Amino acid sequence: MKTINKIDYKRIIIVAYRLPFRLIKKKNKHMAVQNSGGLVSAILSLSERMNQDKVVKSKILWVGTGDSNLGEENINPSFDLFPVEIPKKINDKYYSGYCNNVIWPLFHYFPQSTVFDNKYFEAYKEANNLFYKKLQNIIRPGDFIWIHDYHLFLLPDMIRQSYPDTNIGFFLHIPFPSFELFRLFPRQWREAILTGMTGADIIGFHTNDYTQHFLKSIKRTLGYKTDQNHIYSDTRIFKADSFPLGIDFDKFHTACSSGKTRNQRKKLQKHLADNKLIFSVDRLDYSKGFIKRLEAYDHFLEKFPNWHYKVVFNMIVIPSRDNIESYREIKKEIEATVGRINGKYSNLSWRPVIYQYKSVPFNELVALYDHSDVGLITPLRDGMNLVAKEYIASQYESSGMLVLSEMAGAAVELTEAIIINPNDIEETSVAIDKALSMSLEEKRRKISKMQDRLKRYNVFTWATDFFNQVYEVRNEQKKLQVEFLNSDTLESIKTRYQKSQKRLFLIDYDGTLTPIAALPEMALLNKKTESQLKSIASDKRNTVAIISGREQKFIEDQFKKLDVILVAEHGFFIKYPGGNWSINIELDLSWKEKILPVLDHYVDRCNGSMIEEKYASIVWHYRNVDEDTASMRINELKDDLTEIIKSESNLLMLEGDKVLEVKSMLYDKGTAGSSLISKENYDFILAIGDDRTDEDLFKIMPESGISIKVGSEPSKALYNIKDQAQIYEILALFLS
Ligand code: GDG
């Protein structure tokens, strides 16, 4: 089992809409009862284990809505509870309004049920702010704040603004919809939600699909750059990733053999006699697909009359949100449909549907899971669906089979279940028959595979992964910290320059000395920069090297009036003032024959793109391709190239600003820089560059060197400047 080995968080603060307990009054005494729901079960199991393993020294702190007395009483040995009070007037518009009538339907692909009301959004902001205010009294340096779910999208950024150094994780328990749905929200809502979420260091989802949807929305709405799962804002780097929530496998599995569960099973057996049992349990919600499920069951009874009098469907619905009109309606519809089916098939001794609208105690739930022949879990959309996982964990003798909707996040992991489309009544009814008829041997084989997976990736591994990833991304941020040059640092660079005797300048060309242009041939050196460089290079104590990815000819044309060293093609060619070009390294370049036809093919498919063939590398330029086509094609192209690159030694793909370049990995701007640095005993070395290829140069800079990244993305350089135009200000420091 994984451990939370890297953790060095002082305290863990969970923030979720609800506290995990509520108070009920019995005989004038307050009693705490655990709230139901996936998150609560997960965190409670986790905190028990953390306490046993002594992972975190203090109790877990939990901030959420609930009875104000919960904060005072010693409710649970593992938690300190902090109730947030939201006045009823705001809460109605916030919780019932924006959370459950706006976000919930849209994120579950029910746009027609989404209420686009700006008053709801205003209340949402106010309520998030109340959570923030509560946290202000609690947060201490070194805390890890773990924010949960769609009720609190705005909170991560609110915290980040005032406590920039806090470790923040955000986890979404519901699906993140495709961009085509998300864009139905007014732009202001979209921007607020995404900006809010990106205050976190890690943004977690149940599946990779949700993560990809989120990344696309980020690119399209906020325009941030992404690289695989990393996201670069103007000032920070953070990450979105999938963490499929697991369950406490042992808790369910061992409960099957407990005395309490066995008693429940006996009762069930007595009631059911020889009938097979189909079972489902879900919170009341239109996303859970009750009506389609009942229709499929009806169709199954029609299609397979051999099962009449031999099977019973026990459908348990847990009361939820029944103060909302649409929920009351769905309840009525369920009741009518159940009545219709029972009316159609029942006789005095057999009723095909047993419907219950209530919660069930844990041991009764496990007994039902274990004893039933089919688990029928058919949501129209579901972030994960823990019930499906609990069903598998509770198969003690592996005599049941799961019929599971492909629209549940859990379907990605539970691939041995019978996977159905919940809208397809025909397919679902056949699946019920198949599950009921499956041989014990086949069920055992499938269940055991799924159980192995659930045992391994359980709720503890889930949380451990999450914690560790936050830690890792925090470390990456430290390495890539962005510090903008200010007047003080500029002044100190100037002083160091003036005191030094042997100076080396390593300067990139495109995006550094000139702004990026629509066409590469348009990016020419302007007079002002030329004259600044000329003056710097004329000082005998200075050596200036232009280190570019460009071809020899272009770079030579730009600098023909200057006494500078030229490095072309990322370090492949070098030319000293007055000398000729020479090769830095001997290479076999036969691989170009294989890459060129692939790139040609992409130029045909991608209007506006073009190939630049250099001596030692090939570049695909896509600056003039529309954003959507480019982002789709670039991933395909990378896939295709990876295949070829694997078969060649020492080749790599370099992603620059709207370019993809294939070259040998045996040389780069770093190797070129190192060789120049080693030639003399320099006491002042300055490197400036703007794109990813310049990171190779920053990486090899000696500790005393000064490196500057043009642009606000995180970088290995010591300092950043926001804008290419600031280059004048920097070069001006070195003019005599
Ligand atoms: C959201 C997402 C995601 C329910 N009733 C009883 C009871 N439960 C327990 C179940 C299970 C949990 O509640 C329900 O979890 P789900 O995952 O099925 O669904 P949501 O509450 O809608 O949760 C969902 C989840 O967050 C976690 O991220 O999976 O997609 O919608 O653990 O066992 N337990 C007992 N009696 C009940 O009556 N004992």
C-alpha cells in the first residue's frame, strides 16, 4: 500500500459545502449523526486511517455548513469542525439556486433544466466569500487546504490572492462537461468559475475525460497555455489530473461476514423465497436515470417472460433535495412508473418492483449488495458512482453481476461489468437477462478482477496520490518561480556589470531581440536594438553571442554589421566574427527522409501551416492555423512522430511558440552555451531568451550567472520580464 511519505503539511483543512455530521436532539441531548454521501464516507475512512498511521499530527479540520453547535462540541475524535453560517435568503439562491439548478444540471448534460439566473450567481459569489471569511480565521502557514466540489469553485482563487503560499487542492466530484456545454454559461460565469478553480495547485477529476474537458475550457476561455496536464497562467504553473475516487474496500468486504449483515441476509432470504434479486440504490436525482431503468426492466419482463414470478427488483431511492420542484416531480414520476409496472404484471403472490423511498443502515445495504443477483446501476450521467464500486466490494461469494452505465465515471475502471447505454432500453433489458443467466464461474472471474483493482486503488491510495501530487507541483513551482525584474534588481545587475572585466552575453533572437512576427522572414532586427548591440560589442571587455534556432543565412544577414559570435540551428553551427561557419558536432542526418513526408502530409491537411527545412533539423510552423484545428492536429502529429522517433536514436521533438521541431538531442542551446562559457574566465555572464529551447541555456548557467526569461511563464531563469519591448531597457544597462 502507498503511504503519504512525502507529506510535510502541518494541518489538513477540508472545505466542503456540508460538515460531515448533523445534530439531532434526543431526550434533550444533542447527538451527532453522520451525513450520507460519497465524500463524507471517503474522508471519514481516510481520517480513521490517518489517525491510526499517525500521518498528520493534528486532527483534520473541516469547514462547512451545519448546526453552529457542531463547532463547540467534541463530536468526533478525528475532526475539529468549523460551521459556516449562510443566511437562509442567500443560501436558497446559492445552494438550491446556483448549485443545484444551474451547475448540477449543466454539468450532468441537462442544459434544458439549467436556470440562467444572475441573482443565483450573485448569491454564489457571496456564499463562497462567507466560506473564505471563515477560513481567514483558521489558515496558518504550511496548511494544506483541500476544497471539494462544485459548491466552492470560486474559493481556491480567493485564498490564493491573500495567501499566495498556501498548498491548495481542489477536487470535483461531478463530471466536468465538454466545452460545447460549458460555453452555454455566460462568459462572466465561465471566467469566474475557471479563474476560481485555477487558484489551486492541483485540480482533480474522477476521469481523464473530465480532465481533458477542463483543459480545453481553460485554453478556450482563459487562453492559458497547457502542456500535457500542466497549465501555465501568467504567473503560476499548476496541474489538472484524474484521481478516480476509490472506496474503503476492506470495510465493505469484511462487513459481508459480520453477524449483523448475516442476520440481514437471513431476513432477505425469507422474504424473497426463491426469487432472484435485482438491486439498485441511489440518491433521488434525475441524473440517476430511474425512469429509463424502470422502462428497461419493464421491457425485460415483456421480452423474457420466462423470468416472471422468478425475479424481483428492489429499487431504493434515498431522499434528497426534495425541496426543489424538479426533484419532487421526478419522485412522482418514479412512483407512477413503479405503479404502472406492478399493475401490469403483479398477482397475489408476486410483485415485480419493490420501491422504497428511505435511507438504509450500513449492514442492511451490504446485505442487499451481497445477496442480490444483479446490481442495476444505470445513471444518465454520474461523476463516479461509488455504489457500483461498493457493490463489487460486497460480493463475498461473487455470485452477483453488475450492469453499469457507460455514463458513470466508474465504468472506466469496472470494465468487466456488463456496460450499457442507459438510454438504450433494448440493450439494458438484454443485459439484465445476461447478468441473471451468467455462470457462477464467469461471474467469479470477472468480480475477482474488479475486486483486485478496487483493493489496490482504494480511497487511501486516492488521497495519497492527491497529497503527493500537490507536493510535487509545489516543488516544481519553487524551481520555476517567476520573479519579475524590478528597478532594484536592474540596478544591481548594472553595478555587477560595471565592476566586472570579462563579460559574456548569450542572447536569443526571435521573441527576444525582435517581437514574434506572423511570418519568420518578417522578424528583422530593428535599428535601435542593432545600435545598442553594436555599442555593447564594441567594448573590448564584452563578448556577445547570438544563440538562435534559425538557419545560418538569415542570422548572418541580420548581424553582418556587428562583431558578434553567431550560433545557428540551436547550437549546430557556430561562426566567430570575421570567420566562417563551422559545425559543432558530426551527425548522421538520414532520419530527415523519414520525417519530411509525414510533415508534408500535415501541411496538406492543415491550411496555413508550413515546413522549414534546416540543415540539421526540420520545423513545422503553425502560427497561421486557426487555434482549434492546430490544437487537434498538433497532438495527432506528435503521435505520428513519436513512432518514428522511437525507432531512431537521439532524436527529439521540441515545442516552441507555434512551432514543432525535430532535431538530434546531442546538441542544444545549452551545449552551445557551455562551450562558450568554458572558453574564458568570465566574471559576468548574462543569458536572455523567450521560449522553451532557451530553458536548455538557463539550465547550464553557472550559479553566479544572470538569466532572464522574456514572457511571464514560469522558467528556470532567475528573472522574468513581461514584454519583449523591455529588452531595450535591459540592453541600455550595458551602454557606456
Ligand atoms: C457525488 C457524485 C461521486 C447513500 N445512501 C445510503 C448510503 N449511501 C452512500 C453510498 C455511497 C454514497 O452514499 C453515494 O455515493 P455516489 O457516488 O453513488 O453518489 P453521490 O452522492 O451523488 O455523490 C458521484 C461521488 O460524489 C463521490 O465523488 O461518485 O458521482 O454525484 O457511498 O453507500 N449509505 C448507507 N445508507 C444509505 O441509505 N449506509
